[in-house]
Amino acid sequence: MNGSQARVVDPILTEHSRGYSNAEMVGGALFPTVSMPTRAAKRIEFDRSSFKRRRTRRAPGGVIAALEFGYEGKAVGLHQEALSAVTPIEFQQEAGAIPGIDLQRVGVDTVLAVIAMEKEIQQALVARNAAAYAASNKAALVGDFKWSDPDSDPKGQVYDAKEVVRKRIGRRPNTLVLAGGLNSALGKHPKMLEHYKHTTSSAISLAMMAAYFDVETVVSGDAIYDQADGTTVDVWGGDAILAWVPPAGQRQMPLPSFGYTYQLLNHPLVEAARWDGDIRSWKNDVLDEFSPELVGPDAGYLFQDAL
């Protein structure tokens, strides 16, 4: 089948897949999804034209100064993630005897969870890549500077980092992603507990952390995955990422966003079930095509090894 031919898609399961989300995945807070019409599309990156002071005053009868803003089209390399959800006929027959059990949908959900985890891992790798940041926009924390240390000052560090970002892009960060372990450490940090000691809450919530750090959104990256040797890895390690991310509805404008996840239009999708006689099973191919990209590192600040 070539690209001009229509793809055979299972419409019900595809709609189910597009609505699927895992609450534990937080990469979208830093890399919101932007649909790409084709695999060969380019993203637009604007320069700092709007930051320059210009001659705007005009004398009566004078010529109006003109402004040309600069931009560059950069290629986006989407990559495909694909797995088949396999439903043996024997299992399907047994499940059919129990009302409400749809093994085909369970299989698709499982595959979607695996692909969602892969997306989260890729987003975390991009966000945690210290080499992508200027020296002014990152800090490797040690000793009592680590947020897990009771003598540390996370609020002071975040406020200093917000000022660094403001001086680079003219906006204060609105999003803070915490590694799961950092969420736990901050929840029992002496300075945090002291700040909220007169509240009736029995625990420090993410909303309370957002108020404490004066950012709109704080999320906890709790996702983990198992390696081939059986060891478990925290997707977000022990890092924290502070960033400015455009609100929904403003993501097509020339704003200094931290990052985006570029995703092929109408994905993910689930192809129609096909019969594999060799293993006497139905197969549903699940496909997604995306690329998380750090488009504006000046709009972010990386706290390495904060845990």
C-alpha cells in the first residue's frame, strides 16, 4: 500500500485511542501536542525581533518606519512507534462468556500505555539534556543545595531561576515539573511545612506547591519503567524543570515556548483487526508518529540532581 491509498482503520478503536490518556504521564505539561499535517512539515522558529528597541515615533508628514520580523523553517523529524495488540481466539471466546469483557479493547489499551510511556521517556530525555541549556539556565545541585536536604532553599532557587528566564524571554515561567521523588521530598521539607503549618490540610498538595513557588502549574513525574535486566528507572530521575509554556490557544503564535510534541495528524490510530492463522489470534496494529522537541531552551531552567 502506498501513501496515496486510504488506510484501513478500525474507527471505534481509533477514536478510543485518541481519547486515551494516562494521568501519570506529565511530559505534555512541558511539550504540548501540536498536530503536523504531513511527515515532511517544518516548524517555524522566530528570532528576537520583538525584543529590539525600534524607532516608532513619527513626526507629522514623516515616513512610517517598517519592521520585518525574522523566522526560520526547521525540519521536524517525526518517528513512528508501532505495536500490535494480539488477542488469541481462545481468550476471546472465554472472555465472551463474561458480560462487559472486551479483550480486544484491553489489548489496545495495553499497547497505548506502552507507547504513552515511550513518549514520556523521550520527553523526559529531551527536557533533562543539560547540554541543550545555556550555562545560565541550569544548575547541578549538590550538598545542602539539594531540595531533599532540610537546609536547602527550593523557593529561593526557583525564584532566582524565574528571574533568569524572565531576562531571557521577557516572561516568567508558568510550569514546574518535579521528579516523583522530589514531590515526596518537598512534601516534608521543613520550609514548606512551616509555610503551611496553619492550614487544615493533612498533606502538601501540588496546588499548594504551585502557590508556594508562584507558578500556575506544578506536576509530579511519577512514571517508572523496567529495563531488560529487571532494574527500575524513574523517568524524570531526580530533576526539576521550570519552564514557560504557552497556554492552549496561543501555541501557533511567535511566542518563546519551551517545547512542543509534534504529532502526525489523526494519530494515534488503530488499524482494523486481522486474523493471523499461524498463532490463531486477532491483531490490531496501533501506530503513533511524534517528536518531542526543545524549541526554546531560553524559556526553561534545569535543576539537575535536586533529589
